[in-house]
Amino acid sequence: DIYVVSRDHLYVLAKLLGDKWPWHTVLVDESTMFKNHDSTRSKTMDYLRRHKLVKKLVLMTGTPSPKGIENLWAQVRLLDGGKRLGKTLTSFRKRFMVPGDRNKKRIFNWRAKPGAREEVTRLISDICLSVRADVWRTTEEPRTVQRIVSIPMDQYEEMERELALEIGDGVITAQHAAVLQTKLLQMASGAVLDSEKKWHVVHDAKLDALEELVDELDGEPLLVVYWFQSSLARLQERFGKRLKTTKVKGFIDHFAEGNIELLAIQPAGAAHGLDGLQKGGHHVAVFDMFYDYELYQQVVSRLDRSGQQHRVTVHQLVAGGTKDMEVAPVLADRGADQGAVMDALRFKPRKK
């Protein structure tokens, strides 16, 4: 028998059953959800492994290292107990990483040492392998098309310069760099949140650009990726009933059958686990640019997966001269880094 459980219920299941845990083999889908060793789900799996309640563990993911090789440590430790990459994150960092951005003693991020990626993939190559898409792919790899959008820059530049902006009856403020970056990405998309949690529209340039794209596609189904709730509200206002969301009953079948022209999807809530959309379309429009490569890659994979009959095109709506322009190369770099890891672990079928 096969039992299926949500990863978020793993802790509850383990707590209820204790030492009477009956499943010796566990298969984990989207194992990067276990990349944080301090998370409850990771601690639970670690407990089950250390007490030999789970004797065989299989981890599966299409994005093993979305932010670099450090993401591999916790996942591999669940497989081998720390034999290959170290039992602690501190020892892993000491061996393979160097401090990145820091403020005196506080380290904000870590970077791989020269040659570390190659060494890590060599160490785990006996228990990890990748099956690249070209094993099953019948089409070319997805192509990315940047559609540069011109937006009014006065308010954007004032916010960037002053870290504050009076707009309408509200005030936009940014206490530090991270908040400023989010505010600027919001403004690049066309609406920004003030201190009273109220949205203010600053331009409709991206909506106009998306409408042009929709006209170009002439009825072909389009997956529209948004990050901010204000963007969804504005998309619904602009396109009305033509735009559907993942809350619509049976949206997968409707999209696959060509009955939905525009389907809005939020990566954080719908990037994993959806299968069937690839039967209905091969165009993705990224309305809001965002930095999470794992979610970005996963949302593109809703269309670029087994069963897709056409080459997938990703249309990035990028506001020229804004933070949008910085996001695209970051996603490309992370994609290249992860691709190198996957290549190093690549499964090579035997020749007949």
C-alpha cells in the first residue's frame, strides 16, 4: 500500500505514532522544502532517520540548490546522517563557504569557495543523480523574452533617493534596504503599499504591455504570474471575466481544454504540484519580477513538463531603469549555478 501525507502533517503523524511508525520507506517530493534544518519538518525527518524508523529515504526535487550549494547540506544530511557534507551547518560552511555580506561580526550570507560546487557534487554523486529534461523532452528548452516596459520615473526615483514618498493621501516609507527594494519592485509593477496598508496606483504601463501581449497571442492560453495582491486586483479590473484564478473550480481542466484564456497564478501558493496545465498552453507572462528562483523555476515548469507539445516561452515584463532590471540576471545566474549541479549529477543511460 502507498500512503500519501502532506509534509506539514509529517510532525503530527510522527508524534501520534512514535516508535510504532510503520513505514520503513519514505519518498519526499519537492525535497527543497526540507532545506532548512531548523524547520519542524526537517527535525521530524531527522528524528525518524536517527532512530532508524525510516530505513530508506528517497528525496526528489527539480530545484535542489535554488540559492546555492548550501541548500544541499540539510537534504543530503537526511540521506546519509552527515557522512559526506558534515553533521552540522557550521562544519559545512567552514569547509565549503566563505562569509559574504557582513556587518562586523554579523554575517548576512555565505558564498561558495572556488571549486566548492565541484567538490560537493563529487562527494554526493554516489547517492544523488539528476535526470535532465532532455531525457523526456520532445521540444526545445524554454526561451525567455524580456519585454522592456517604460514607466514614469519621477515618483520611483524620489522613493529610491529619499526612502519616502507622499502619494495621494498616504505616505510610503522604507526603514531599510530590504523594505525599499520591495517598495521599488511594487512601484515597477504599478502599485505600492503605504504605511496604512493601502495600495496606491502609480502607473498602468505593465497592464498595457500585458494587453498588447494578449492581443499578439490572439486567444492562445496565457499563464500570468503575479507576486503582489495589488497586481491581481488590477489584473482582474483590467481583464474582467477573461482572467481566471486558481480558485476557480476545475481550472486545470478548463485551461487544458482551452476554455481559459488568462490564468493568474501566485508562485508561492501554486508553483508546486499542479499537473495538467501543460496540455493547454505554452506561454507564461511574468507580471511581477521576484527573486525566488525555486518558485520561478517551478511556476515555469507548470507548462514546461512531460506532455508539453510546444516550446514554452516566458515573457518577462521588465520595467526599464528599475529594480526589475536587477532581478532578471540574478534569476539567470542562479539558474546557471543549479544547472551546473544538475549536470554534475546527470544520469547517463547505458548505450545499447
